[in-house]
Amino acid sequence: MKRYNDELLPAWNKDHLNVADANKNMGLAHELLKTDMSNAKLAVEALGSDSKTAWNVFVAENTHRRLVKIGDTANAEVYFKKA
């Protein structure tokens, strides 16, 4: 497991990622985006759904970078403005 700000980050099992859970969890939405690029809207919807501020910022930055990297500039811009 990785650490961020002295918190253990959860290990994701990519075979059991659930779209319904990802709507409420920025980390899951980010992992779904890694497995399938069509989950960009899901990532935007999940933004701000977690309660831990440090985790939100870390995941939000990485998700925005991933959206830019895959070339989805429209969703990257919406994500950035919402963040």
C-alpha cells in the first residue's frame, strides 16, 4: 500500500470496481478511468464526494492529469472548473 500524508491509500482490486460505488468515491472513479477512458463523466460526477480533504486534492489532481493525458479536454476543463 502507498502512503499519502501519513494515510494508507487503499489498494484497488480492478476486477471488482463498481460503477455505482464510483459515483460516491473519487478514488474508485479515478481507477475506473484508468481501466476505461469512457468513464470521464463518472469521474466528474464523483468529484468532491469523499470527506477527506487531503485525499480529495490528491485524487483530483491525478484525475485531471489523466483526463488531459487521454486527450479528453472537454471533460478535463469541466473537471478543473468544478474542482
